Amino acid sequence: PGLIGNLIAFNINGNSMTPTIQTGDMVICHPIETFKEIKDNEIYAVVTKQSVWVKRVQKRFDKLGRWTHLQLISDNFHEYDPFLVELKEIRRLLKVKRKLTGLE
């Protein structure tokens, strides 16, 4: 869909990113090589040992100014509260580049 390179696609299950991304949509993602590439308030797939979340992210720092966490934020903020994930827990980070809807 207008993208080239090493891409990963998967279907979304859940309403936490509604109205931007909905259940049944497919997201096309590009792997992020380093955390330095992350931009606040953009949408990423965050992969940990336990879960895969597709959320908006914001960098969070400790009292010494060291970047230690990502805050994951749902667009459906009325139903889902933001939460923190430690950088050391993240196994893979993917930048959501496109959303495909109605592929059934």
C-alpha cells in the first residue's frame, strides 16, 4: 500500500484505539531500530514478553532526566487509562505506518 522495506502487518482486536483504529483493521508497521527514533504522540506497536499493544506513546523520564519508560495512551481514553512500560521490558517496537480497513 505505497510502502517499501521490511514491513510487518497484523490485524487489530479491541477498541482501545477507537476511533483511529478499530477491531478488524490491519496495521502496517515498520520496525524501529533504536529508541532514538521514537516521536511523542505517534502510534506504535509495543511488543513485550507478555503483550502487544498498539498505542500512542510518550517518553517518560526519571528524576535524573534519564529516559526510563514509555507512557502508552489509548485514543479511546474514556474507557482506557494511560499506563507505563519500562524500556527494558520492550522486546520490539514498530512504527504504525498505515491502517487498512474493510479487508473482510
